[in-house]
Amino acid sequence: MKTTAKVAMAAIILTMIGCKSKEDAGAYIGPSDIRIENGVMTPETLLSLGRISDAQLSPDGSRILYGVSYTSIEQNRSCRNLFLCNPDGSGKVQLTRYGKSVSNARWSADGKSIFFLQGGQLYKAPISGNRLGKKVRLSDVPSGISEFKLSPDESNILYISTIKNKKVVQPADTDPALDKANAYVTEDLMYRHWDHWVTETPRSYVAPMNGETLTPANSVDLLGEEPYELPTEPFGGAEQLDWSPDGRYIAYSCRKHMGKEYAFSTNCGIFVYDILTGQTVTLKGDGGYDTDPVWSPDGKHIAWISMRRDGYEADAQRILVCDVEEGGTGEGQGFGIAFGGIRELASGLDRDKAGLVWDPSNCSLVFSSLDNGVQKLFSVSLEDQLRQLTADGEKFDFSSPFAIQADSESGARTLLADNCSLNRPAELISLSIGDEGFATWKQITDENGHIFSQLEEPVSESVTVKTVDGKDMQCWVLYPPAFDSTKVYPAIEIVLGGPQGTNSQGWSYRWCYRMMAQQGYIVMMPNRRGTTAFGQEWKEQISGDYSGLNMQDYLSAGRWIKSKPYVGTLACVGASYGGYSAYMLEGLHGDLYDCFIAHAGIFNEKQMWYTTEESWFANWDGGGLTEYAYEEGRMGPAGDGITFGGMQQAGAPYASTPKAQHHYASDPSCNVTKWHTPILCIHGMMDFRIPYEQGMAAFNAAQMMGVPSRLVIFPEENHWIIQPQNALFWHREFFGWLERWMK
């Protein structure tokens, strides 16, 4: 394999052609020409892959605009540029070669221009054939723009920016002369979130597209004087807001809580804003998460994803839809439109639904859902007729389509989407759907074919393992290339994060199972209790039972794989809740595992309760299992054992609920005297969901027990290791530990 310096130099030489300036030429990052030795995938190989995202079909349906990010280890950054191809994948051309990343690129309604973000500002450039003309800056927003959506007629723009959060005070806020002082002052909860101190609040604005430069002065804040976030942090974006087809209304999701209430409640409602009057009405404001609203193409319906119970992030994700009528009666009377007939669709599918997309040809909804270990596509009509679109046997995770085309004569539809697998990251695909049967599909991009063609390919299979209580547990097993059952291999068991996640055919640049297999390991991926692709009962059993059945599921899977004659040593590795699982299993496994790796894991649940930021998570899953309730102005305990300071806290370490008491009395820190197996502890110091002291405490405990152990702390990383050089070092530490104890 070529050295990093040679790869970077080759990339620069390759991509200087077409650069706009010397500055662009020096900063531009293009595709890698890495050469692989012996067909073995390495961390350097993983970082060399191009990453496709955010595809958009042109208004006339003739071309697809999409972005690809390339990474430079030497520059320690990635850069995203734009590409074009035809809907069948032919005619691929690179549209931009900028040294600064381009994001959120959108076609103009006439297909003659491209709008995009760069450096936090909005630009527009004409497009002619395969060439993009000179970009023109359209905005001057000091705090920057993170995402935008144009109204259907392009007369207005909706964009996301930030404002100062007055609840978290810094020294310069009270005395400008203290501009070099650094401190945070607050008197309420939610002063930090995932990986940042909440000094700013995301807000959404509407502004006219009338030729004037877009500024805060000519923009209107959708929330007005309301002090909330829009969209909701930490992962919400423009998908939480949607224009009505006539461009007059915006449907949005918002959690209208602050401080302690925000920390304990998950209640995000659905609201509709009238850009002509500035009036907002509540479409649905009760319950848990209500997110991702989408208007139907005819404007007669709004659909969204909804969870029923407030305070529970892993409740069933349902599809709700309502009718939209002109005038009429109901909550929206006098608003111009009214809403009614809220109902659930696809309730017969006991799986979480996501990624709603309206099919303009028949006004049905297409969505994705994890089902039995893979992500499939489904559709549901307004009459609640459910149809599975992708077949059961597909070893791919399919994303919801970014465009749907219909043949006016045959009625056949083409869905443009992307999919991925354990063997490759996302590529664009087209799916052909007839009146009956499953979709047939073909891959239309091959961004990394020149790299994967140099690698030997692992093979995966689905297996079933019996649990201690006699249930069937689906597991994926990924074998090294050229697997030979007469030989003996080291194996890795993946203990999953979440805890409500799924081991599917998804691709990860952080936990790349293909790379583990190509390094000579058999990879076991159990879908234990708590995973999301096997129904709500299987998913929510884990809440209040972290140390129970799901740990036994892991032990059952570990014994199953280690009993095979071709398996010698076995490692247990995982992140987040998977890190918790590794710490817990360290004290439970006996001699099943030969080493452990825990990344960003929970070690001490009581400490976690007092230091994590979104308290609803620990409150429910810690054994509270009770919906949000709050009475303002109360202090101290209410005497019922679950209410303190006016807040329902049934999952707290000081609550009297039996499951909570068991939860805190049986966490990993309670079993450290049983630890005896080598363990690697990794954590990022900017991780505020599971603060880094958890990793330090686990490492210290291992050291105190005389257990061979290693601590890796990343001062500038959060729950994930993102910066390229840090990621490379992470992988080297990861595989170095496995090599030390497994081979």
C-alpha cells in the first residue's frame, strides 16, 4: 500500500485540473488512488473511501445531483464536492472542485441553477450542461446557515441559524472587557448537549427571495419570542420542517420545553406556521416524539412519525396522518386551513417506521423499516393498504427514496434511493416497482469500485441462536475472505449500542465489520433483547433490565460461536451501551471471552444519572418506565418515592421503584472484584451523553484489580471519533489490542 503522503500528493496532482484558483488547488481533496496489498482492508483503506450523500433529482428528471466527501489523513479533514449522473448511472461528471465543502445543494425550479451552502452562507450558480458557472453569494448571516429549504415557487426561503442562549452566561456577556475569560454560568438544566455547551440555540427563519441579500434584518423567526429550539437538538435538521405545496404554510416539529422540563420530556409536537399572518397553530402537542412532518403533493394531508409516550425515546415509531381542509371547523378555524382526522397507518406492521416520502403518483407513503435484521422499504396507502417493496432475502439496508418517478402509460414506478451492506457503504440505486411482487433494483453509482476491486470479499450469513428462555435470536456472522472451516480463527462478538439499536446490513466508518473480517476475524453480531427490528415487545424488554436477559443473550451468542471448531479465541467489543455491555460482561462471563474493548461505555449508573444531559433517557431506561410529569415550583420529595422537585423521577437512584433500585445495585461497577480479563477503555472528553469519567473509572477499576488494561482518551472528540487522524489512531489501538490478546 502507498504511504499517506504519496496518496495525498497523487490526489492533489489528479484534482488540480479544473480547480477555480490556487487556493482551491491547495485545499481541494479528491478521490484516493490507494493501492492495496494482499487484498487486505486496513484503516487507511477505510479512510480512503468516498462517501456519497444527499442526492437530488433535477426538475425534469434527467439528472441526479449528489455530493461525495473525500478524506485527507495528512490534512486531517474531509471535503465534499458535487457530482452529476444520469438516472441510470451513466454520464457521471464532477461538477465542483472547491477547497471548501459544499452542502445542501438544491436544483432551482427551472433546473438552470444550483443553490448550495459553503462556509455557512448561501450561494447560487448557473448550470449549463455539465458545467457550473460562477457562484454568487446570496446571504450575509453572521451566525451562519446550517441548512435551508426553498419554497416550491422559490419566492421564499426557510433556513436554520442560531441565536445566543441567554440561559448559559459567559463572562463577556456581563462585562465585554472579560473577552479572554472562559466560563459557563447557569441556573437550569440542559446547559450542555452531546458534545457542546449550549451557548447558542438553533432557530428557523423565513425570508423573501427577492434579489436582496439574505440577512437577519429581512428574516422572520418562526418562533417569534418563544425561547425554544427549532429544530430540536442534537440531531434535528431541516427534515423537521416542510413547506406546503402552495408555499404559504410550514409544518414543523418542536419540543416546546426549557431547562429541567426539556431534560426530562421527549414531547415534540407538530405545529403549522402561516408565513402571511405569522400565526402558528398546534396540530398535535401531546405525547412523545412527533417528528418529520411531510405535506402530501396535493396539500390535503400531513404525515409524520409519532411516539405515544412522553419520556420514552424507544417507543414504537408510528405513522400518523391528518386531513387538511380549506377553512372549515376545528383548531385551525380562522387560520386559512383546518386539520382533522388524525389516524395511524400501517399499524399492522409491528416495526419502527421512518423516512416518510409521499408517492406523487398515487398519494401513498413510502417508508423504511428495520425488519428481522435488515432495513426494508414499504408503502402504505391512505386507505391503510400496506405493501412490502423490497424482498426478505436482500442482504442490504435500503434508505427511503429521494425521488419517485412514474410511467404515465404503464403505471410502473421507479424509486431512486441508496442502499448499503456489510460489504460496502451507500451507493445510489434505482428500484423498479410494478403492481405486484417485490422491487427489482440496480446499483447506479460505484464510487469506490476501484478500491473494493482490490479487496477480497467476506461473506455474511444469518443464524439463529437459542436464548436462555428458549427464544430464537437472529444473529449475523461475517466470515473472513476465503474462509476455511478446517482452520481456526479468532472471533469478535459485537455488543451493540443504543441500547435500542439493531445489527443490520448497515455500513459504518467507525465500527467497520468488513474491516474486522478482512483482518482475519470472524465477526458475530447478535440482535439481543432491545434491538429494534423484531417488534416492540422484543425491543422494550431491555428497559429496566440492563443487567438481565440481554446480557444472557450475549453470553448465549458467545458460547454458540466459540463452540465452533473453527473458532479459537473470542473478544467482546462495543460502544456506548455496547461499552456498558463490555464492562458488565467483564464481571459475568467466566472464561468465555479472551479480551474486551469498551468505547464510550457506561460504568457507574449512579454517576451517570448525575452527569448525563438528557435525563429522560436515564429516567425511563433506569427502571422508571413512567411517563413525564412535572409540577412547577415544588422542592424536595413529594413522599411518593418517585416525585422530587415536582418532577417524576421514577428511574432515579433515590427513587423507591424496584426496577430502579435493582438497576443501580447491579451496574458494572458493582462487579469489579470479578474482573480478570484484559480490557481496553476508550473515551472522548467532549462526550456529554456518557461523560469521559466513566471510561477513566472503568480503567482505574481494572488497574486496581490488577487486570491488564489500557486507557485511550481523545480530548477533542465526542461520543464518536471523527477527525481523520484520530480515527486512524483509534483503529490502530483497536486492532493492536486484539492482536495482542487474540492471535
